[in-house]
Amino acid sequence: MAYTNLELAFVLLLLGAVLSGPMRSWRSAGWTAAVFVGLSTVLAWSDGLKALLGRETVRAFIVPLPTFGSELAVSLDPLGGGFVMLITGVSLLATIYSIGYMGSYRHESPRRFYSLLQLFIAGMIGVVSVADWLFFIVFWELMTLASYFLVTFERGDPKAVRAGFKYFIMTHVATAGLLVTAVVLWRSTGSFAFEAHKSGLALMTVSFRSLLLALYLLAFATKAGIFPMGDWLPDAHPAAPSGVSAILSGVMIKLGAYGVLRVFWGMLPDIGTRGEVMTWGAVIVFLGTLSAFVGGLAAMKENDSKRLLAFSSISQTGYIFLALGIGIAFAKSDTLSSLALLGLLGAGFHILNDAIYKSLLFMNAGSILYSTGTRDLNKVGGLASVMPLVAAAGLVGVASLSGLPPTNGFASKWLIYQSSISGGLHFAPFVAVAVVAFFVSLSTLAYSLKYFDTAFLGKPAAETRRPVPVPGTMTLAQGVLALACIAIGLAPVWAVNVIASVFGALPAETFKVGRVGGLAAIPAGGAVPALWSPVTLFGAFLLCFFIAEMIRRCGRASVRTVPGWYGGEEHADDEVRFRAQGVYSPFNEAFAKVYPHVPIPRLPSLGKLKSVFNLDSWLYGPLLRGGGKMVDKVSRSHVGVPQLYMIWQVAGMIIVLALLFVLIR
Amino acid sequence: MTGISPQLVHTLSLLMILTSFAAVEARNLRHSTIAYLAQALLICGLLLAYATLNEALYYWAATALVTKAVLVPWFLWRATADAEQETKPLIGFGISAVLIIALLAVMYKFTHAHAGLFVNATGELAALAETNLAVAFTVFALGVYAILTRRDAIKTVIGLCLLENGVHLSLVSLAPTIKETALAGIATEVVVTVYLLLYIIGGIREKFGTTDTFKLSELRW
Amino acid sequence: MSVGTMVVNGAVALLLAPMFDGIARKIRAIIHSRKGPPITQPYIDILKLLGKEDLRCTASVVFRFAPTIALASFLVVALLTPMGASPSTGVPGDMVTWIYFLTLGASAIIILAAASGNPFAQSGAAREIMMLLSVEPIVVAALITAAVKSESMRLTDMMAWNLANGPSVSMVSAGIAFLLALQAAMGKLPFDIPEAESEIVDGPLVELSGPNLATVKLALLIRQLVYCFLLVQIFVPWPALSPWPLSVIAALVKVLILFGLAAVIEAVSPRLRIDQSMVYMSRVLFVALAALTFAVIGV
Amino acid sequence: MPVEAASILPALVVIVPTAAAVLIFLLGRFTTWLREVLGVLGAAGALALSLAVGHSTLRGTVLTSFNDQFRADSLSALLVVLVSGIGLLATVYSLRYMRHQVQEGGLPHTTTVGRLRAYYGWLMLFIATMLWVCVSNNIIMLYVAVEASTIASGLLVVFYWDRRALEAGYKYLMLLTVGITFSLFGCVLVYATGASILGGSKGLLLSELKGAAGMFPTTTVVLASAFLIVGFGTKAGIAPFHPWLPDAHAEAPTPVSALLSGVMLKVAIYALVRTVSMFYPSFAPVAMFALALGVFTLVIGDVMALAQDDLKRMLAYSSVSQMGYVLMGFGIGTQLGIYAGLFHLLNHALAKALLFLAAGAVMYSTGARTISQLGGLAKKMPVTSFCFFVGALAVAGVPPFNGFQSKLALFAAGAGAGDWWAVIIGIAASLITLVVLVKAAKAVFWGELSGPASGPAVREAPLTVSVTMAILAVLCLVIGIYPKAVYSPLRAAAAVVQTISTQSPGLAAEHGSAPAGSRSALRAAR
């Protein structure tokens, strides 16, 4: 039987896990892992490209489980292909990054890192390359398990351990829902195959189907870190080693979006469910908007670099779900096909971009941690002079995170706004979504600038140790990602074409591709006309830059370096350093006053928002405490006196008799 | 198919109730031991009575004599060497007397009502079986009752013996005519367990200084 | 054609922006019953500054190039702004592009401030962002209203739609919301919170001098101009004179009126605290959202 | 229909460890090493014979000896191999562990090296009696064997002879004996009725009774199955008859705990299934009832486990819940259900034994077993922590470990039979299990080194200890990744048990592969 390269890649990863397992030295283990991940990346890309560009499904059959109506088989359709390429690409860079980064864990043993890392990658690849719920769940769990051990890599740190535990349990509770749906549909169809379950869903009553879909959504939204369910994210991502955080935030949480696509885009019955699909789309949009908003505001208040980025992950995943929902909402309508495509394109493109710049930024924050030993933005500053390249990469990262043209972040946000506004023409609430999205993107700008300014600009901080330069591998990984940001930003057309093929559509239905790679939305199929021609505009921008520089220089002013002016007094650098916590403090206080006055939407203040966001305090905490009380009561019934236990025996005996009489008579 | 005297069996089995009542209620462990001894002898008598139908039962009678009537009482006697008075039970004499009478009545009615369902003998054997089953259930119930309401570990052991007697009585009266019954009866002698329990109780007495089972509640929740 | 438009737009922005400021200062002086500087004063200031010594408080590259980037991006915004009434189809952008290039310039200034490492500058930068956060949503809401009405995200289409269909409730109220936010968008009193001279000595610009200061000042002036242009062209595009140079002139007149209005308000009102300004902005945002709702309803 | 072949093997399986026990009692007093060698030899011999039995039963023959008193079909074979295999591991584990316990004194107790003789002797007897349960074909002897295993293990439970041990031992013996006396009543009823139907000695033989069960009068069935469920259920730790279990499992020496939790419970549930399943075809409600009991048990067990701070008690309670899963499988009663029950029985035997051995290793090196006292051991005891995590995840049913396979089969079976409530509760409870075990694992092995764990003497457990754990861990992983390995024996074993009458028995023969029930269950469900 013919092996696909993907299987080969998978096997290679397992092999790498085995080989790099016993190694004692960080370097050798790291390079081994990097080599194996690199090889499997090449292989995976070969298959992914085949699936993506060929718009075909790479299939290979491995092991049958006929009695479960299930089979382990590679089935890589364009969607899976795209994700496989994303996963392997980011993971490879993260692995290379880790070679340098993990140098700060000399005291730990590399065994617990690289093997798990490769298992983690393998799990993710498995998730996106099967078309069978049973094995989907198996790989999903493998992924969760490996990532759990990676998150708790600093097992000496109780906070990390707690965070990992929270992550593990929350995702597992969600996955149980997945298991339930799988078993239910297996029962009604006798198979675990995606296709079979699609037909199974079609046969069910609306209410029951809605129940199952809700379970699906719960599972995937939890993994994706969508606001109410994704509460594990801001704890777990900072806790993990930065390379892992990059993968977690970069690709793993995107698999939640993958699942939503699989189910709500791929598995909903085609006929007679338009209203239903619309409803689910709206639900997803709502969830997305909510967590985009909450995540953005929470990030603005955060002073811990990695936590800030984690919240921003929540916010950006919110964007993805937002667009996803719009795409799904109109997916089944015949007239608004290209509007649906617009939404899906926006989501897909934003998945790609967020994967790139979010992993870049986590690596960036990791470099700060590596160099200064702290994640607290109050304790760092002026790092640009220590690591200029990292700073440059960080600048590109924050630029595209906040969607400044001409980076890739702008291109996808452009699509998202366009889809939400044109969606608003057909389903009014989506317009409000557009406004919120704009506001969130401004808050994104706010917190990303806060991150960049306080960390890299300004005066060096006195609190922390002298920053050490970061290894080349770390810089390399970030450089590659930064270049990717700009390249995709300048030529979004290519990306859009590829992503359109993921959804089996032709972009030409929606876009007129301009002479120089511009995108012009055609007013057809529900999309409104819009235009984004990056090359032209960037050309114009360069021209203007030239002019502006001319103006600036025309005076031939002489240059002199002087100390900063602090109202005429002399100050040491640290005294006049503007700390991160001060950045938006007026704003944050103001929020508390402002928002209650806003008639619509009536939002809690930032402070309250934090407490709303902190689900432990009002949801999980009481739940656990209540459960604990219950458990305690039950356990108190075991008083240890033998007679009591025997009374149970006899009572049980009598009950058994009675019940059996009832049952059998 | 005769040679077995119904009256004898009736009397013996009804006497068993009295003995077990005594064994449960006697405050002095040695007295209840003696009561148990008496009951053991009664069982042997019953076995002998049935043995006229099935000589295999003679072997059982013999072993029963050794285990029930000799070994177990002896163990109990040794175990109660230094503490003859049992610790105060949960339920006093009067109530338990009433309970036991009620129990007997219920069991009697029940078995006479439903015994036919699982007594497959005929004629007087059936009648015997019904009486015996009633008695057996009562004794069984008494054993359970003793185990539940008596705080003294040794008393619970006696209760256990009563349980076993009840089972044996039902065994012999349900399938008196089959050879294997004897084998079954012999195999299910509980004497080893009793010895082991008393051994452990000895240990408990030396560690805890008492045989009050309510004190045995350090391992809980 | 489009290239021509863009050239004109750029030229207008670069050359006339200081003049509007000069006029505004004149009006203010008159209200203060002063003589006031000549209208050309801003040109003179800028030219003088261009020649002055360039003092650098930091060697940061960002600090070096941020002023230019700010000016360049606001120029790009100017290119994208429909200044003449004729729908110049070729402009390679839409409302999203417009807003984001504006944001690009703003963030250039913010980064510049942060790079200077001066606390005044940095708190000014923070305030800048906060103003952005409270003003932009209003502008966006207004623009989205227009987009919904005209079913297009291209500014020129919005303008054309308004010209074709005449005023409508939603558009007018959106325009009013924009107008109420304009003062803050232009960074004039009572909303000049980011660079409050008497408070944080010009905020982001405190460390700037010579050509850098000139560039940033010019950039900020251009920003004021494009905001005004956007308002008048999208929400009150009438009269649509042709040929389009005429319409450009008409637009300039309208902008001039706006500037005068702004100058009057500036002259008579004290500076608000940022929280007060946000209360105000939240109210205005309400108006804008109401406009949007009207648009969705279809009035 | 499998061919029957007279063979001495089933009897030998029992006799060999018994002989080893006798030898230990006789010769053990002379030298220390002799009893250990004899012990290992006995267990190893038992394992070898069991494998032989398994081999021949896999080829479809049923071994009988002593005119059908001993009978080994594929179900017995599965249990026998399990018992003797884990028995051997526990014996090997004991070598260093028990010496350490009685010499350096891991726990406060009063034992002497001399009593190790009794230890190994009773250990062998314990294993022998459990094997006896599995191969006995005589319903009365089944009871006798179960009671005998109680006695043998009872002496092992009180081995330390301190307050806790004695209390645990008393409860253990008392509750179990009472419970098993119930089952004796059940056995007597079945025997008497069967004897009157089949006549004479046939009434004792399970293999014969199976056929006759359909003709039993209803009352007898009700009484008998009630007595049997309660009796053997007590032994199997089914709630609410479980309270002896945590005490005994926690206070016994660790290898014994591993045996108790790992196999003794399984042997008891085997006896339960052997006897009760004979009523399945004609009295389906019995199965329904078993299902309900199983679900109740798994909930209670998990809830109680949540409340524990003592590592071994926690494991014991989680055993209760897992036995609930097993009973649930048997209660579902379809072919797939019984297959799943057996599969989970196997997996839980491996995983829970592993967990107890790992906990023992922790006690071995730290002397502490209170979860809240321990912490950060992973640095000092990597192997142990690895094994514990494997065990925990396997029991919790996380892929790619074996527990997932069986639980999936279980839920599939429940779904197939339409017992939705059971499936939902089962899945939810398995999440609690996960919480319990992983929480304990991270508390013990992660975080800062604290309390007893920080002692200088704390180091990885000795070779014999860690090797036994490693073997079990590897087994868990292998079965989890390649479950096909155990399909055929499980299929054969499942085919032995009679299923409830929603489907024709022997469907396993119809299909090529193991959980053949699934499709038939589906057919039944449709």
C-alpha cells in the first residue's frame, strides 16, 4: 500500500520523539528535534500543497476498525492541507526558536521537552488529517495531553502546574461533549466517518441536532479560547515555555476554528436548514465579538507581557470566529454565496495571519523573558538597544497585530470589516459587530503599542538584571515570521487565492484582482464594493515618504545630540521612566466612569470587566466549592463503624430484592 | 422414604430458634457460647435425622460435630477467657425479644406462603422443608440482627456462626436427598473464618484494650 | 484621471493646510480682540523650524524616522480623501484604508513619543491613544452609516450616493455626530488633551525640534484638514459643481467654514479632562450609533 | 461449540502455588532467601501454566479435570492469566519492598523479618485461591474458593499488626464474610433448584446449570440473583457494599493492595458474572439491575475518591468507581457490553496495579502517603512519576492509553443498547476520575519538594520495584496503542458469557473481529 508523505512525516515525528528523548544535552536534543520536525515539515508541505493547489483530497488507508465502523486513514482535503502546512511551518520555527530559548532551562532535563514537543506536533497533524471522529478525538486528546505536559514544564512552579491543570480539565470537559456527539452519531449511523455523521445529523430532529451542535461548539470554542469557555488560556499560555506558547497560541487554538469549520461549514445538512444555519452563524458571531471585545480590553490593562499576548489571542480568535460566523450564516444561501465566501476568506486569512504574528510576538516576549528574566513590562525598557533585530521583528509583529497597513494583519481585517458590513446589509446586527470590531482593533493598537513601547523603547530599566543578548536561533525564527508578515501583507492576493481554494471556491467570484495585485470587491452576491491595492498604496506611501523626507531635509539643519528635557531638571534615566502600569491608567479609570453612562451597549467597567473575565471567582470557584461540600457530605457518611456498613449491606440486600421483584414481576 | 420422624425435626428446628435467641441475648459471652454449642448439637441432630434419607449426611453430621460443636465453642471459650461480659449492645433485651418474635412470625408466614416456589420436595418432606426454611430464615435473620446490634466483636462472630447455621439448615432441608449436599455442607464450614476473626479480635483487644466495635472507627471518610 | 486627482489632493493638503490654521488663529485672535499673527504665520513657522538645529535626545532609529512616516501616512490619507465632488474611481483604497492610514500616522507619533523616553511625551502618547479610542469609533460609525446607505465601502461611492439621493435622516444624523466629534478629531480645544502645552508641554512633541517638529506640525495640520474634508465631502457634498476644480473650491469653502467654527469653539472653551471628554464622546457615539440604526432601518 | 478435553492443567494451576505455599511454611523458617525464591517460583510456575491454559483455550478447547470439577474455558483463561501475571509482578515487587518495610520500617508498625515467611506463604495461598475461583466449575466450591481467598488475604491485610491494620482487617473479614454468606445462600438456592431439575451432582456444575437456568422458578431467580449480586458484589466492592475496600486496600502492604485492587475485585466480579449471567437469556431485568448498580457504584466511587487525601485510599475509591464501569459493561449485557466489561476489567487490573505499586514506591522512599504532605518528587523519582502518570491517565481513559479503548467500547455498547443515561453518567464520572487522579499526580510529583519528600534519603525505588512498574506501564501503553493484541482472547472470553436475549448468542462467531456485539447491538437498537 502506498504511503503518503504525511504518514511518513508523522512517523518521523514519533521517531524524532524517541530519538531526542534519551539525549542529555539541550543542544543536541534540540537540533535533533529541529531536524526531524524540519524533515516532516517538508513532507507535510508536499502533501499539503498537493491537496491545496490540486484541490484534491490526499487519501491513504492505514488501519480498519470495521466493527466500530471506523478506520484510521489519512484524508487530507484542502482545508486540512492548509492547516497541516500552517501547523508544521509554525512548529518548525518554534522548535528552532526553542533551541536557543531552552538554554535558560539548563537545570531541567531536555527529556521532558523535545519528545513531548514532537508528540504535540504529531497530534496536531493527526487532528487535521483524518476524516473520522474516533481518531479525530484520539489525536485531539494526544495533542491536549502533550501540550498539558509542555505547559507544566516548569513543574516546580505551582502557578504553572495549576494553570496546566485548569487547561487540561477544562479542555477535557469540553472534549467529553465531543465524545458524546461522536457516540450518539455513531449509534445512529454505525460509523465514525465525517460523511456518515453529516448524513446522521441531517436525519435528526432539529432540537436534538441543535443539542449536538451545541456540544460541538462548546468543545471547539473551549479549545479556541473563546471568552466564557476559554478561561484557561490566559493562565496556560504564559506558563508554557515561550516556544510552546508560540505553538499554542499560533496554531493549536486555531484548531478550534478548524473544528468549527468542519462541523458548521462542512457537516450541516444542505437542505432545509437555512434558518438554523443562520442562527448558528449568529451565535458564533456573537461569541466571537464578545471575546474580541473582552480580550482586547483585558489586554489593555495587563502588564505581564505574555499574559497580555494571551488576552490578545482571545481577542484575535474572537475576530476569527466573528468572520467565521458570518461565513457560516450565509453559507447555505444561494444568493449571498460570495458574501459567505467573504466571511470564510476573512476567517481563513486571519487564522493564517494570527498564526504568524501571534507566534512571532510570543517568541518576541520570550526573548524579553530570556534576556531580562522577567515578564513584567513595568520592569523592562529600552531593550531596542540590546537586541535591535528582535525589536524590529517585534515592531513588525505589533504593526500587523494592530493591523497597520501594509502588513498582513491589515489585509485580513479588511476582509473581516468588509464581510461584516456587507453582512449587515442582509442581517442588521452584523453592522454593530462591524463597529465593535473597529473599536477592538483600536484597543488592539493600544495594547500592542503599550507592549512595544514599554519593552523596547524608552529608558533602560534599573530593576532587572543587565539584559543579555539572545541567541541567533531565536532571532532567526522571528525574522522569518516578520518577513512573512510583510510579504503576505504586500501580496494578499496570493494568500486569498490559496485560502479560497481551501473553501473550494474561486476568488474571482468575489474579487477583481487589480493590475498590481490589488483586491477589488465586486458588488455581487451580497458583497459591497471595496478596494485594497497594497502595492499601489505602498508605492504611494513610499512616494509620500520621499516627499516628506525631502521637506524634512530641505532646511539642511545640523544635528546635535542632547539629554532629554525634563522641565529643566537633571534626572537619572530610571527616575523618568514611564512605567507600563501608568500607560492607560487615566483611560482605565475613565472607563469606570464612562461606560455606565453609555445607553448602548451597557458594558461593565474595565475593573468590573476583569472580574467578569475572572471566571474562577464567580463561576468555577463556587461550583467547585459547592461540589466540595457535596463530596464532603457524602464522604462523612463513611463513619467507619462496622455496624453501619453492615446495615448498608442489609439495606442494599433488601432494596435489591425489592427492585428485582419489581423488575422481574 | 421414611425413617425420618417429623416431630423430631420440628422440635429440633424450633429449639434452634430458642438457642439462637439465647446466643444473641445472653450478656455473658460464655453463656452465649454455651447456647451456640447447644444449637450446634441441635444441627447435628437434624443432620442425623435427615441422614436416614441420605447416609452421606452422616459424614456431614460428624464434621459438624467436630467443627460446630467442638472447635468453634472452644475458640470462643478461649477468646472470652478474660472478658466474659460483652460491651453494652445497641438494643436491649425487651425490644429484641419482640423483634425476634415478630421476625419469626413474618418468616414463618412468608415461607409457608412462598416455600412451594423453591421447595421441590413432596409430602411431609415438603412440610418439613417449609418449617425448616422458616426457622432457617429466622436464624439467619437473628444472625444478621446480632451482627448489627451487638457492639461486642465476639458477639458479632457468634452472629456470623448463626448466619452460617441458618444457611446450613436451609441447605439440608432444601436438598436432603442428594449426596453432594453433604459435600457442600462440609465444604462451607465457616470454622476457619471464625478462628481467624477471633485471632484478629485478640490483636484488637491487645492494641485497643477493648472489643467494642464502635471503637474501631479510626479509618473513616 | 485618478492620478491627477491624487496629485491635486496631495498638493491641496500640503500647501493649504497651514493656511487654514493661519486663518483659524486669526479668527481666534479677533475673538480675543487681539491683532493676531498674519495668516501666513504657520508657513513661516514651519519654514523657520526646517532650518533650525535638529536636537536628538536619543539615537533611536524610530525616533529619527517617525516624523517622516507620520507626515507620509497623513499625506496618503489626503490622497485617498475625495476632495473634488467627482467620483474619482481610481483611488486605490476605501474607508478601511483611509482610517488605517490615519491610524498609522497616529501610531507613528505615539511611537516617536515613546522613543524619546520623555515622560511628558509618553503620557501625551497615552492620551493620544485614548483620544483615538474615543473619537475613531464615532467617525467609523458615521462612515459605516454611509457605507450601509450607499452599499459601498468606497468613500467616492458614498459621496456619489449622497449626491444622487439627497439628504436622509441617517446620513444627516451621522454627519452631526461626526461634526460633534470633529473638534476632538482635529485635536483643538477643548480636546487638545494629548498635547496640552500648559500641562504636559506639547506632549508627544516635547522632545522634537527643528525639522522634526516642523514635519510633525505639518502632519498634524494635514490631519485636521483631511478630517474636515471627509466630513464635508461625504455628508454635505452639495453643491456638486463641475468641472471638478470648481467642486474642489466649493469643498475648500466648506472646510473653511468648519475651521472657522472650530476656531470659535476653541476660543471660547477651556480644556476638558480626558474623562470629561470621554463622557462627551460616549454621548456622541450614541448619536452615531443611532444614525447607524436609522441606516439599517432604511430611513 | 468448543471441544472439551480432559486435562490436568486447570487443577495444576491451583496446585502449584499452593504447593509453593506449603513449602514456604515448611522450609521458610530456615533461610530468608528460600521463601522469596519459592514465592517467585510458585508465581512464575502458575503464570507458565496459566499461559498454557490460555494457549489451548484460544484454540477453542475447554479444559476440564477431576470429572469437570475444574473447568477452564476462555473466560477463566483470561482471568487466570491476569491473576497469575500480576501475582508474579507483585511477588517480585515484594522482594525488596517487604524487606525494606520490616527492616528500616517504612511505616510505624511492629513486624519482624520472621513474619515474612507467613507473608510469602499467605501471598501464595492468596494467589492460589484466586486462581481456584477462576477455574472452579462447582458452584459451592466457587463460594468456598472466594471465602478462602478472603481468609488468605485477610491475614495479609493485618500483616502490619498495628491499630489501623487490625481495624481494617476486622472490617474486611467481617463484612466480606457476611456478604459472602449471602452469596452462599444464593449458591445453595441455585444448587438445590438445579439439582432438582438436572438431578444429582449435575446441579453443582456451573456448566450444566447454565443450560437449566431458564427453567428456574421466578422467585428462586429473584432471591438467588439478589443474594449472589449482594454477596459477590460485596467482594467486588460494588456500592453500597464497598466500605471495607478503602480500609483494607489502604492498610495492606502495597503489593497486597495491588493484588486486592488489581485482581481480587476482578475475580469477585468474575464469580458474579459466572453465576448471575446464567439468568441473562431468560431474565433480562437482572442485567438491567446490574447496570443500574454499576452506574451507582461508579458515581459513589468517584465522589468518595475526590474527598481523599490519603494516596492509597484515593486509589482504592477510584477502584470502586472502575469496578462500577466493569459491572456497567456486564449490565449492558450485549455482546459488546460484556466485551467492553472484560476489556475494562483487564485494563483496570493493569493500570490500578501499576498505580498502587507506584504509590508504594513513593511510600518506600518517602515513608509518607498523604497527598498534601508530598510534592515535587518527579525530580528525584522520574521512573515512578512517569509510571504513576501513565497509570493515572490510563485509568482516567485518556488516549493513547488502554483505558480509553475500553471506555470507548463501553460507551459504544451503552449507546448500542440504548442506555443513554448510563453512557452520559459514565462519561461525566470519567471526567471526575481524571480530575482526581491527575490532581493527585501533580500534587505528589510536581510543585516544590516539600515535607517528607525533601529528605536526603529520598531516591528512586530499587530495580525490582521500578522494573515491575515499568512492565505494567508498557503494557498499558501497548494495549492502548495496539488494542488488536488483546482482541482475540477478549472476544473468546466474551463469547462464553451468556448475553441478554435482545440478540442471538454466539454472534462473535458470525463476525470477523472482536466487538462483534457492536453491530448486532446496532441491529438490536434499530
